[in-house]
Amino acid sequence: MTRPLRYGLALATVAVSGLTTAALWQWLAPTPSIIFIPAVLVSALYGGLGPGLLATGASVATLAYFFLPPYFSFSVGVADGVRLGIYLLTTLVITSLVSARREVEAAHQALTQELETRVRQRTEELVAAQQALIDARHLESVGRLAAGMAHEVNNALQVIVGASETLRRDSWSSPDNRQMTLLDEIQVGCARAATLVKQLLAFSRRQPLRPRPSEPETIVNRVTTTVRRRLPDHVRLEVASADALPLIVADADKLEIALLQLVNNARDAMPTGGVLKVSTSLVDVGPAFQVRHACTLPCGQYIEFAVADSGVGMSDVTARRIFEPFFTTKPFGNGQGLGLSMAYGTVKQSGGDILVETRPGSGSTFRVLLPASTA
């Protein structure tokens, strides 16, 4: 109810009470004020303190002018003045109590709504954290499976490569072009399979790393220098690096490859063009950050490498599977679905994590978080 309407209601109730008193005057002459008390009560209950006081003042004036002798005058006798004072004091108490109750109810309602909002937000955060935990365990299980497969395939490859090398050496004495061609194809296939094994090991966090102190600015400069030569004309590259960032302890070469995979993914998400932004910053990870982003990183300072695009974005279902090996949204033949998996494994093996923020039609942002060096 708007403010003018609340004050109008107060005046209207007093007017109705006055008309009612006049109509029932022969019965209400001894106590004309009794009809005005409900008007004050209704005004305070539905309008608040201000309308309640207005109704009190208007009713006192109406009683003094119309219903107390001498009539049509604000002068009253001593006895009527005492009765009018008692009425005024009573209505002021009623107005104060009703207004206080109304404020308490409004505060209680606001508190209830706030608590419901907090419960809903907390429930959503817990659901998101539970889903993130399920996804992490799923990726962990897939990683163990991939590691086992990679080792078994690698053992078989060693036998095949060794046998093909022996056949190649034996064939030098009596070269057979067809036999040499077949041996070359065997070695090419083995090389591809070896690359696949390395990618699976990277995803399962079993690849050999050489961590050393590295400057984030240097890593980003190398990545963006490589990227500029590969980007099509309809994709604009923006770089924003924070100054004086702490060092990170990581395998710089493997990290650059992981960032290039993210950049390539961002480029492919903008087939009609757009903006690709690579940035670095210092992020403080605390309890609030962990809950908001459903991440399991320990609290502390992290260097963030962010790769953002203005492309097609992803649904929640796709985003939850984006790091699974061999999962891809690209057409058949345009990728093995191991690039992001390898990037994810490299970052996790380095003590960090990758957070994904995306929405269909609004682009995606991949946030690589790696612990800042305290040395």
C-alpha cells in the first residue's frame, strides 16, 4: 500500500466513524468516542505509526468540534476535556502498540525471507559442491583406467617398435621397397600410438614433470607469441597481464602446451569470429571462494591464467564432461578429444585446478589456478 493511500485510509476511517456516530447519536451521546477507536486501530494496523497518529488527531478534532458541547467549537468543558484526554492517551497507546507489532511482523517477514534465501543459496552451493566432487571422482576413476591402459599399450608398443627396428636392420642387406614401406608405416603408427600414450599419461597425472620456478609473464608471452601466428583474421587477441606476480613452480614447457590447448579450444569455439582474451592475475583462495566455485584447492594465493572467448559457450552437461578423455564436441575427424584432458592432467599434477565458467551463447572462460611460490 502506497503512502498516500495509507494516509487517505486514516482520514476515510475517521470520516466513516463520524458519520456512524452522527447516525447513532441517540445511543452514543454519552460516549461518542467509542466508535472512533476502531478507526484508529485500523489506521495503525494497516498504515503504520504515521497514519495511526493522523487518525488519532483527526478523531480528537472531530469529537471536540462536532460531538462535545458547545457544538461546532473546539472549546470543551472540564469533564469533557478529561474524557477527551483519556481517549487521546488510549488511542496513542493503541497506535504505538499496533505500530510496534506491525514493525515486528515486517522485520520477522524480512528475516524469514532472508533466511529462506540463504538456505536456498546454501543448498545450491552444496549441490554444486557435491556435483563437483562427483565429477572429480569420475575423472579420477577415468584417469586410473587411462593410466593402466596407457602402460599396457606402451608395453605392447615397445615390443612392436623393437621388432620393426630388427626387421629394418635385417632388410638393409636385401632391400625390398614394399617391405620397407610397410616397416615405415608400422613406425609411423607406433609414433602416433606413443603420442596417444603420452597424452593419456598427462591426463592421469603420471607424466614426468620438471618443475622449476617460472615467471607467469614469460609463460604468457611465449604462448601469445605462438598464438598470434595461428589465429585467423576474424579472431582478435587481447592480452592482460598483471605486474609483479609471484613465481610459480611448474614445468613451464608442459604448462605452455596446456595453455595452448585451451587457446586452441577457445579459437575453435568462435567459428564466425570474436575476441580471445588471455590474462594473468593473483587470486586469494579462501573458504568463500571454495564454496562459490565448488573447488577443492587449499586456501592460499594462486596465479590465475585465464583464457576467455566470446564464442558459442557450453551447457552445464557439456562443461561437466569437457575434461574427459576422447570427449569432444567437434565434428568427427577434427580432434581426438584429448587436448583439454591433457591440459587438465598437467595442471592437476602441478598442484592446481581448472575452473570453467560458461553459458550457451555467452562464451567460455577457463581459469587455470596454480599455487604462487612463497620462496
